[in-house]
Amino acid sequence: MTSVRAARFATAAVLLRAAGDVADHWIQTDHQATTKGHHDHTGQSSAAGRRACAAHVATYTATQAAALLAGSRLLGVRLRPGPVAAALAISAATHYVADRREPLRRLADATGKAAFVRLADHGINGAYALDQAWHHAAETLAALVASA
């Protein structure tokens, strides 16, 4: 990896993560946060849940795009539009999957994390911790793509 590409990666990684936290914890509405994972009584995905999650992911992605644009300009790091668009698509798609909640719960169950994903004691929320770990990994992948 060249020093220019390393600078692009570092810039994209930091900006994606910071913007992700802002979007998840400040920009996301209470309605989106409480509705985005809804499924009906049979376990089927609800339309309200899908809409809330899509609205959240739209603002999440817009926040990350704004951060990448402004931050890279302020730092003088040139990120190319094609890789940035691909990175934002990766971030958006993986964020939607995670925030529908059931896919990560199933993944946790399949990988021996069934108890941890349901943990909500001792100051720990296992589902939230696994959700954030998923987002961090996806944003790292997205930063690698953005740095191309």
C-alpha cells in the first residue's frame, strides 16, 4: 500500500466511523430506532420496520457522505468518486442488514453467541455490542474500498 493510499484509507476509516456514530446516536429518530427491527407475530418482516430502517439508512449514508466529502477536502486527501460511491453502498447495505436485527441475531445464534446477543445485564447489551462490531467491520471494508 502506498503512503497516498494509506492516507486515503485512514481518512476514510476515521470519517466513516465518526459519521456513523453521529448518524446512529444523534440523527436517527426515536421512531426509527424503536421501529427499524420490527417483525410481525409470525417473525415476518413488517413494512413499518422496513420503512423505518430504510429511512435511517438514508440519513446514515448521507451523514457519512457529507463527512467523507468535507473531511477529505479539509485534509487535502483526494478520494475518488467511484470508490467512495462503492464504499457508501457497502456501508448502507450492511447497515440495513444489521439494523433489521433478526439477521444478526440469527448469525449470533449460528456462531455460538446466542447467550451474548441476548445479554442485557451487568451494564452490557450484547445485541448492541455485536451490532456495533458489525458496523465497525463493514466500515473498515468500506474504507478499504474508498481508498482504492
